[in-house]
Amino acid sequence: MSNLSPLLQQATGVTAERGEGLYIVDVEGRRYLDFTAGIGVTSTGHCHPHVVDAIREQAGKLIHGQYTTVLHRPLELLAERLSAVSPDHLNSVFFANSGSEAVEAALRLARHATGRPNIIAFHGGFHGRTMGAAALTTSKVAIRAGLQPLMGGVVVAPFPHASRYGWSEEEAVRFCLDELDYLFATVTDPRETAALIIEPVLGEGGYVPTPAAFAVGLKERCERFGMLFIADEVQTGVGRTGRFWGHEHLGVEPDIMIVAKGLASGMPLSAMVAPKELMERAWTGSQGGTYGGNALSCAAALATLDVIEQESLVANADVQGTEMLKGLRVLAAGNPRIGGVRGLGLMLAVEVVDTDGNPDAKATKQLQAGAVGEGLLLLTCGAYGNVVRFIPPLIVQSAEIKDGLERFGRALQQI
Ligand code: PMP
């Protein structure tokens, strides 16, 4: 009998013994090509030697130096490095441990700095499981079910998921911007709206890229009404989409950016990055925490940023992502059970449908299990559980993309 909580269900049935680059090796010695990367976390692959060395070296010097008690070098250096790779005005960093915590910090900052209560989130977005972040999350009802009422002051606006509406992207964007204006006229006065929060690509909600025209419309309204634009880059950041930041695809820069997952190659670390003047408008005592900016995590993040730069992993994500997208489209063309292929860089997904074209969660589970049988680890997402996602580490090369596609193709034949 396992003593682990029964509510934590593993998607693959694999018990990992170790990780090596693109592979997970289980306790029986079986090797799996890992196209999950720990939900988009192990950006440099499992146990990259440079990251391992940095963690080992730091562990011999200082493991924990609680940041409201003392400063330490990895903390200061990482704040500097993270500002340097962020848009110029995002020059002040608050560190925490998880994506949810950084989202909570952004909520506190937005409310404090604007003096306004309301936050707009977009339908299908995922921002975390803590109660404030869960109030912004509408990717799947299970995150909210049985827990409501959640934090007040959250208004959910439609997201331009064109294929779901059965419209062109242009029509979906126009509709969603009109609906947002209608919300301003009927639900939340812009004067009491602190911020809006959006993922550059809907992640848990189904890997749907945010149309650039929508982001431009949002930014224009933020500027007009003095609201803050918060980009939740937890899943899209640090090279995942083939650009360093997901918002680079949108042609707008956020006022607050939330970073986690791929930042520290698997060590727990998140960050909220904002202009210093904005941080100064928030209230003293509103930021803190015991483990945030942990020394080992910061050392791992510094080494991760080195590897990303030295191995040109952002460009690699773009090149390999383009190749994988092509390969997935070829598989989809010959298979009516794939209803669509989408994504950016190495954040790609296919939608699994039944013979009538409806979402097919059961077949998706079979497909995932079939892939495990073929030695390929994959995750699913989407409101109806029918989206299979492909998020290999950013170090992936052509040979492994080809191998992964072949394994996936064999699993597809089994549904
Ligand atoms: N925001 C986004 C976009 C995410 O994808 C996630 C995690 N899937 C979170 C926030 C929450 O991060 P965490 O699980 O580290 O709390």
C-alpha cells in the first residue's frame, strides 16, 4: 500500500530512478524519451552537468540564506541576470518557489500599486492552485470544484479560441475585445480594475496561442484605463516558445511578468519581475517568504541561463519546434482522430477527437498509455482532457524529434 496521497494520480505509471538529458530511466532500467520535461520544467534536460555542478558547488557553500534575513551572491546575481534578459523596464525581481506564489505576489502588487480591487482573467487560463491563483483559473473546473467561493474581485473574460467558436481568428479577436468592453460597461468599471492577467499561450487550458491582435487590443485598453498587463510566463517563459519570452510573439510588453518552471532546470524557483517604481508603490511587508530565492535554486537558475545562452537553446527550440510541428501535421493529415495541431516552439499539442469530431478523453488516455508502451512520456491538457502536449527539454535534437514522432505515430495506430 502506498502512503502517498491517493489524490495525486500519476499520468504514466512510471517510477523514475534517474534522468539523463532527454530520458527518464525507471526502477527496472527501462528508458523513456521524456517529452513532458516535468511539465515544462527541465529546460536544459535532466541533470545537465553544468547545472548539477553549480548545485553541488553551492551546496558546499550555503544552502539556505533566507532573503529577508541575509543577502547572498546567487540571489543578487540572478536578480541582475533575470532583469538583463527581461524587457528594459522590468528591472526589479521578487523571488518565490512556485508559479502560484508568484501569481499571488502579482495580485498583491497590482492591488496595492493601483489601489483598485478587480482583476480580469481569461477563460481557459491556468494560474495556480492557491486560493487567489485558483480564482483566476478556468482551465478545468476540477481546480475550483468544491472550493468556491474563491477570492472575490475576479472577472473572467472570453479568450479568442477561434477553433472552439468555429470562427476565424480575426472574428474571435473582434468578438472577445467587444465582450471585454461590454464587461467594462456592465461588470467592472475600468476605474476599479487593477489589472488583467493572461498567458501568451494558454497552457493547461489546451496549448492555444494568444493571438497578437488580441494582446495589442488588451494593451491599448490597459494604457487607456491605467490598468496593468500581467503576463503569466510560467509555462511559456525562458525559451519554451522559441523566443526567450512568450510575449515576444505578441508585440506587446507586460507591466508585470511571472516566471517559474524552466527557470531553474527543476529546482523550485519562481519570480515576479516588474518596474522598480511599480514595486515601490506596493505596501511594505507585502513581499516575503521562508524559502523564496533559495541559494541552491538561484545557483541552478544561473547555470540554466548559462546553458541556454551557450547552447543557443532558444534558437534550438524554434528550429526543433518547427520540425516537430511539421511532423505532427503529417501524422494529423492521415488520421481523422487528430482534430487539430497547434502551439509555438517546443510547446505543441494535438487535439484528439472521435469519429464525429468531438473531444475524446478516453482515446486520449489510451493514446498516452500507448505512448508509454512505446517508451515515450507525454502529458495531456485541455478542459475536456483531449489534448496531448509535447514539451521536450529545449536541448532536443532532430534525431529525438524524429524518434518521438515515430513512437507517437505507433501509439496513434493503437486507438
Ligand atoms: N501559471 C501557469 C501558466 C502554469 O502553467 C502553472 C503551472 N502549471 C502555474 C501558473 C502554477 O505554477 P505552480 O504549479 O508552480 O504553482
